[in-house]
Amino acid sequence: MYSSRYRNYALGVLFLGYVVNFIDRSILSILLEPIKHDLMLSDTELGLLGGLAFALFYATLGIPIAALADRWSRVKVLVISMVIWSAMTALCGMAVSFATLLLARIGVGVGEAGASPPSHSLISDYFPVEKRATALSIYALGIPIGAMVGNYVGGWGAEELGWRVTFFLVGLPGILVALLIFLTLREPPRGLSEKTAPVLEDEAAESAPSMKEVFGFLWAKRSFRHIGFAAGLHAFVGYGVGTWNAPFLIRTHDLPITEVGFWLALISGIGAIGTFAGGFLGDRISAATGDRRWYLWLTGVATVLMVPFQFVAYLYDGLWAVLPSLFVISILGGMYLGPSFAMTQGLVTLRMRATASAILLFMLNIIGMGLGPYFVGIASDLLAPASGIDSLRYALCLAVLANIWAAGHYFAGARTLRSDLEATEALNLNTDEQGMS
């Protein structure tokens, strides 16, 4: 129905939207230190702003918004959400206290709740299963690229313009991207890339399962339970250290904020290698071996390999070792995204995809984004009386330990992945045959 050129264009536009998403989401971390001094906040309050306040609304609202996307136009849901989160990012620059900045960040979380679920569903209809992990990994490149732009612009803007103007600078362009998506992206029939009859929008609205049914269907899959907890714990570390990397480099290594922004931008950009490689290698190795368990085996190995580099990054005093370690961590840290979301999409039926994505994001963001930065902030404040300026580095090391736990879940999930995927594929085929009879 759509040419390969248009499919690639659609993926590119969705990727651009995700870049904007992560610029607006990650800009706060590079601005934490000037905000801390200007508004006189504690590390615990900063951890709340960077984590739980955002994630609670982002993750919780993501499920009903995704259910709407399974029934209504996914493109329109994405566009409306993008306008909301872009406007609320700009409003962060008007905050005069912890409470007002907290409310603005909650608004960003509300808007961004409608970003990934409809996008994942659209990509799954544009691209067949054997190319889906690669396509979702390309979409997930919005994370490192958005973080790269956010860190660079944030570091420069904090020094040259102030943190308030910087929020306006990164927030408002998202409205233009929303307009581009609205005018050029077409809604594909659901199931377009499957070996089944595509579902039209009015049929999808009538036949889409409820949120409770989708959750029950997914939770019955043992492999998904492990994927969800693994991704959540992985994100606990990723968001926890990612939010606090800039304050760590400023406090422990006495780097100016513009230099911190430069280095973190490069580190985030290099991370795009791993984000793409996770899905690409998962697709290639699984196709070559005929064993889709490699999607989770590969992710588990990458997660374990990160741990020693993370301890070097946060405990070593020389930047010549710290910065290269952060580059390696950035590459390995993004490899879980494509395989985790691709397998989740494969574990559900056609009318469940956006909601399934939101359920995984709920687990990932409540455990990861919500608790990771908050945990590090609380631990830093608790360790400060005994450790002084080093309290943050030790708090970061405590968070890193969750990666070992996450890897265990990936390996455990691989045990039942193949049978769980085959059961869903058989159900999709039977449903299609019944619909045609």
C-alpha cells in the first residue's frame, strides 16, 4: 500500500518527533545545577523533578492515551500530545519556585505520555516483523540524539542565556514538528505489515480490547513479565545516572557547565551506535540462527558488560578514564530498547499494540524514570554528612547495581520467549481465518 520510500519517510518523521520528545525531557538534567542555586533546592527535590514527578503522570496516562490510539487516529493523538509537551516545556522557564516548576514538569509528562505508544503502533504497521526491531531501534535513536542536542544546547544556553530562556528555546520548535506530522503522515491500516487482512479504523475502534484485557493477555506471558522488569531496572540505572551525570561532572571534577554540555552531547551521540545496534543485531542474529531468543540474550549480555565501566566512571578520579567509560556505557546502555519493544509488539495481537507499548513504558518509566533519579537524589543527601562532595558519586554506584538484576530478568525471559511468540502468532492467524470465513 505504501512505497518503501514513504515508509522510510514516515519512520524519519516519527524519529524527528522522538528527538523533540527527548530534547524536552532531558534538558532538565543539564540545567539542574543552575536551577538548584537559583531556586535553592535540595538534591532530593531535584531528583523528584527529574524523576517521579514526571514519570508518575507520563507512565500512568500513557495507558489510557494508548487505548485511545488503538481506537482512534494514532497520528492525531501524537500531534496533540506533542503540542502539549512542547508548550509545557517552554512554561518551565517561567517557574519561580519548586512548586511551579513541578507543575510545569508534570505538564510535560502528561503531553509526552502520548508519544511512543502511537508511534510504536504506527511503525509496527509500516514494517514487517523481520524488520521491526531495526525500525524501532531507528526510532529509539531519538533518545541519544535528543539527549545530545539537549545537553549541548542546555550547556550553552545555561551559560549564555540562562536556564529560563533555554527552556523556551527548546520547547517551542516542537509545535512546528507537530504541524509537519499532522500535514504529511498518513494513518496505515492496522495489521498492514502482517500476514493477515488489514483492519480499517472503524473496525479497530469496534474490536480493540480493553486496557484490562490487554494487560491480562500480556501478563500471562512469562517472557513479557521478565522483559518488563528487566527494562524497568535497566531504566532505573539509565535515568538515575543520566539525570545526575551533569551535576556529578560539575561537582566532582569541577568542569564548567558549557564543557559538561559538550562532553555529554558527544557521549549521547555516540550512544546512538548502541541504540541502533541492539535492534539491528537482534534482527540479524535471530534471522541467521532461526532463534528469536537472541533478542533477549544479546540485551542481557550488553547490560552485564556495562557494570564495570560504570564503576570506573563514578569512582575513578582521572577524566582520561571517566569520559571513555561514559562513552562505552552510552553505547551498551541503549541496546535494550529495540529488542524490548519489538518483542512486546510481537507478543500481542494487532489491536493491542499501542496499549502494549504503553504498559511496557509504564513499567519502564515508573521503575526507571520515576525511582532512578529520585533514589540517587535521596541517597546523595543521606550520604552527604559523611561523604561531603563525594556523596553523589557513591549514590550513583549504588544505583548501578540494579543492572545485574536487570540482566537476570533478560536471560530468564528468553526461556519462554519463543513459545510465547508462537502462541500469539497462531492466535493472530486463527483470528484472521475466522474473520475471512
